[in-house]
Amino acid sequence: MSCIDNAKEWCPNSDTQIISEQTIISPISLKLCCIEIAEIMSKPQLKQDRGKLICSRLDVLLTKSVGTLEPSALTLLGKDNKAFKNTQNRLKLANIIATEARLLIDKKLAGEAKEIAFKSIDKWLNTITLQPSQEPSTQRAKKAFAKAVEAGMMGKTAIGYKWLYHNGSKASLSYFLVQVYNPDGSKVTPFKALEHLFSVTRLDSASNKAFVEVKSPQKWRGKIDELLKEL
């Protein structure tokens, strides 16, 4: 009935009964995230980037939690074949993460450090919307995404898209997105919303690597440029 030999190897199969709309945050993942936040606050050299780093850690935790499949206890014992699917409502999960993170951080930090961490959590929560993984809004983006899916450079998922081109590298994804949303450099690429759409983090940093930290254009740019040249 079940495709498992032990918990680490569990995976759903065609007979698995999926029970949807749970709102569960892994306690282990949450604890590790809060430990990382406490470490960020403890390092003076990270002072200028604390807010961004904390938001990045929370983004990763949220991305891992959205739509996650977890087997039931009986499934892990080979006596059942059910899995719980976490909700795809990012705002609902983000509120849970923020609440639980504050409780854990309250025990780990004090004084100004705790205040800064709490403000960063609040700022992060304010960036989450009810439908962050909506389809791209511009006509150019809609055409570009459709062409990229058709070309096999990216695929649709239950909550957005997955970048496949160049082994799924974020540098090539960020290059593609900048060429789609800001080809002439006169606009702002909405990296934060696009990170949600593609379930990735730090696209802004990847963009620097794709455009700034290179001595000559990468070979993989050619296929992207060719795809977009007629838009």
C-alpha cells in the first residue's frame, strides 16, 4: 500500500489519499530559522543587512511550508496511505510563522536586538499578500512566460512556476526576468513578488551575479535573448 521503507524515503504514489488545507509549520524548520535569526543579530558585521537577512530566512521557511506534503503517522508505519497537504494560502502561513517566530525569538534575544528582530518580522509580514503568486500582470510578461513554458525553459506548478533552464540557476532566471520586466533599465523588476511566484529567494543578489559580477556575457544568455527578441 505504501511506498515507504522508512520516514526519510516516504513519497506519495497514485493511491495516496491527499488531505488538503492543513496549516502546519514544521517545528524543526521554525526552530532552525529562529536560531539563524538570533545568530544574525549576534554578528556586528551583519548590522547593515540584518533586516534583509531575517526576511530572507523567513521567506525560505514560508516557501518550504506552502503546499508541503506530510505523511500521516500510520502511513509512516506502512498501515495507511494518506498525506496532509499544507495550504497554499501564503498569508495564512505567514501569520502563523510570524507569531511563532516572535515567541521563540522572545526567549533567545533581549533588549534592542529583540526589538530589531521583531520589527524585521513585522516588515516581512507586511510584504506578504493574499495572492503573491498571481500570474505576471504585464502583456509582455504574459507573452514571455508562455513562450518560456512552451520552450521548456520553465514549467507551471501548483503555486506558480519553476525555472528549468540552465539547471534552474537563479542567475539565468534573474536575467530572464530583468529582460522581461525591465529590458531598457527604466523600470524596477518586482523581484520580491517574483520570488514568491518561482518559490526562490534573493533574486536581487542573483541579478548582480548575472549582470554586474561578470567579465563577459554568459553563453546561456543567447537562448533567452533569442526567445524574447520578438516580444
